[in-house]
Amino acid sequence: MTEHEVLELIWGATIPPEKWVENIRTKPTYAWRNTKYGKALLAARAIGQHPAPPPPPPPPPNTIPPAFRGRGMLATWNTEAVWRPLAPYLDWIALLGRLPDTTMGLADAIRATGPRVLVWEDENSNDGIGAVRRINASGYIGQGESAAQRAAKVRLGADLDANGIAKGLVDNLDPSSGGWPGGWTCFPEVYEAANPNATLANMLFEARQRGAVMIVPCYQLYVEGDQHPVFLDQYHAEAVPLGIGKANWVGYSLLTEAERARDIAYLKSLGPVR
């Protein structure tokens, strides 16, 4: 008997509830169990013994590794004139590992101004823990814009884990790449200038659908060709209603003040991190 049928029995009974309760208390079972109230009681009891399944558990919290927390930047530049003015406003800077001038000296100079130094690798290198050790990086980020790129970076994971290095993938979530690899922080490419459909909401949905748990959005802060620029304040306007906020994100990549003056002004408006 369904709950709806139980309600119909209760509403269709011809005696008031108090009389029904009195009959149950004072008369033998056979005297009431076939009444409308009696049937409703038995049906309700059966439903209570087989409750509806509990709702699914909430998704696990977005527990971002400490190395990836705060405001970050994937650098394609090692020029002091670019990184030094940004340093007070960034929690971390990831240097491109394959560049000849990505050295311990550069990393130490950046660390001396406050930001943590991480290393990232695009499709042109797969040094993994070697790239980390060259600059004593606090974390590792690999590019995974295809199934082959992602697989190459995931193979580096065991050595990174063995050395206690936080690992992440900046990824366009290509469907051919399959589900998200466990233990890797997801940096979904919110590259709206290149692809207007790659909004923050859409990329967060895709990341979660593929099984990513630790998620830090990566915002496109550059343009190529005739792309229409999207700026950091615009990305943050999307982030706040989604509950992502302005605390944890990475940009790729602030270039020179002339090219991204609006982004740099907005970043400074957020205030220094130290």
C-alpha cells in the first residue's frame, strides 16, 4: 500500500481519530484491523519498517593541498620586471620547468619576495620530480590537454607522491581522456576567450562529473589572434555566485602591464596577501 493510499484510508474513515485510538486500546485486534483506520495503521506501520533510502552523501569537501591554495600564476615568463610587481599580490608562482632560465637562483629570488614557487610542465617536457628538484618547488602542475598528455603526466605521479610533492593537472577535460585520476588536483581551463562555452560553471560541472575532488579554476588571462579578452574581475564575477569565491585560483598568464593593465589593477585592488 502506498503512502497515498494510506492517506486516502485515513481521510475516508467514518470515525474521528480519538474514537479510533480508543477502539485500538480497548477492543481485540480482530475488531479493528479490517476497519479503514486499522488498515491505515497497519500500512503506515509497514511503511515505517521500510523507510525510504537515505539521500546520497554530500560530495567530499574541496580540500585543496596547501601548495595550491590562494592566488596563483602559471608563468610563461621569468622576467623580474614582470614577476616582482606581482609578487606581493600572489601566494604562489609556477615557473615553466623547461625554460633554460628556470633556475634555483630565480626561484630563490621569487621566494625571497614572499610567494611559494611551484613548477609546471607543458606538453614539451615530462621531467616530473626532476623539474621539482631543480628549483626546490613546493608543488608540481602538468598540462593534460589530451589523453596522451594527461597519461604522460600521470605516469610521473608515483615519484611525486614518494617525495611528498603536491601534484595537479591543468586540463581542458577532453572527453577522450576519461575519468579524473585520483590524487591529482584539477585545474580546469576556464578559457572563455578561446572557447565561450568554457565558462566557470561548465568547467566545474565537467570536472566534478569526471570525478575530480580537489579543484582550482585556471583562468585564461591572455588572448591569441582575434579572441575577445576576458579579464580576472569578470571571472570572479562568475565565481562568487557559484560559491567558489576569489580565494583560490590560478591565472595563465599575466604578461606585461600594457597588455593586461586591467588585470593587474584588479589584482592589486584585492590587496596584498602578506
